[in-house]
Amino acid sequence: MEKQNVFKWKHYQPEIILLTVRWYRRYNLSFRNLVEMMEERGLSMVHTTIIRWIHQYGSVLDKRVRRHLKPTNDSWIVDETFIKVKGQWMYLYRSIDSEGNTIDFYLSESRDKQAAKRFFKKTLAFLHVSKPQVITLDKNPAYPISIQELKEEKQIPEGIQLRQVKYLNNIVEQDHRFIKKRIRPMLGLKSLRNANRIIAGIEAMHMIKKGKTLQGEKSVQN
């Protein structure tokens, strides 16, 4: 995705837009906080402009960061948490490797075999992701069924080891906290589409914070 196409017809420079979006994803700032911070830098904008940027460019941040992600290892830890979207609780599937590096996420309205399988297939599509040899899970019965189907489809190794031990999932449950802490003060996620865009940007900044990218914050500028 070329920069001139992504930011075509925008009044502000791409660097300013990405900086504002990045700060909102990374820190507990309100839209009006960002308006004041931009005013101190001689830039006049209204908070509704920033809201549009947040919705539009979360996925841009995610795509730019993924170009520079370090390879994951083959030991996955998988879990799901809850996110409220338009007043309804939805399921946020997340995975990290045994070193704590974020692998991927998937937001779903359901918590069943189909959702688990879509999550795994989405995750396996990225070049930086190593196919798992070990997957640590909780007691969700949908996981073994979806993994067995993926084995039959030759998308994951046949000899993969599943560990359904709840306490081993503590590392990913702790990792959920950053995402939920950033989402909590927001004014609400109004649709599944916008929720995915916002979470994608938050996850991208979380990857940078954990040192998962090869170039740090420069990765969102290239």
C-alpha cells in the first residue's frame, strides 16, 4: 500500500496523521488531549478529525508493522478474552509465543469451533509466523476439534502437541491486560469493523513496545 494512495486528499502530512494515531493507540490519551498536544505544535485540528483517523488508519499501522516483525517460535500460547462492542460482549482470540511475542488476534461474535478455526487460519497466513509444534490452551473444547480439522487439511503438523493446562496460560492472560487497559477508557466500540481496526492498531503498538519488530517505531513510518 503506497503512502500517496493511503493518504490521498488529506489536509495533514502523513507523518502527523500516523504520529497522532500512534499516540492514541499507545498511551491513555483522549481525543481532546491530542488536540491540545497538536495545538502546542502549531497545528489546529478538531477531535472529530482524529476520530476519523483512528478508524481509518488502525489497519494501516498493523500492515506496516507486520512487514518488520521478527519470526515467532513454534511454541504457541492461545487464549480468548472479552471485549464489548456496541454494548455486546465479543470474544477476542489472541496468541503469543513462549517468549511473549504477539503472534496474532481475531475478534469474533462467537466462541465455537468455527471461530477458533478462523483464528488459527488467519494466524498461519502470515510469513513471520512459524507453524506450531506445541500449542498451550485452556479447557475450551472447540480448540482440539478445530486443530484436528486443520491437521486433516494439512495446514498444521500432524504431530503437534496440545497442552490444555489452565495455569500455563497465565502469560497470555497477563498480555491481555495491555489491550484491555487501552480499550477501557475509549468511548465505546461502535461496530465490529471499527473494533477490528482499533484493536489492530493497539496490537501493532504493543508489538513495538515488546521489541517484536526489527526496526522499532521506524516500522510504522516506512
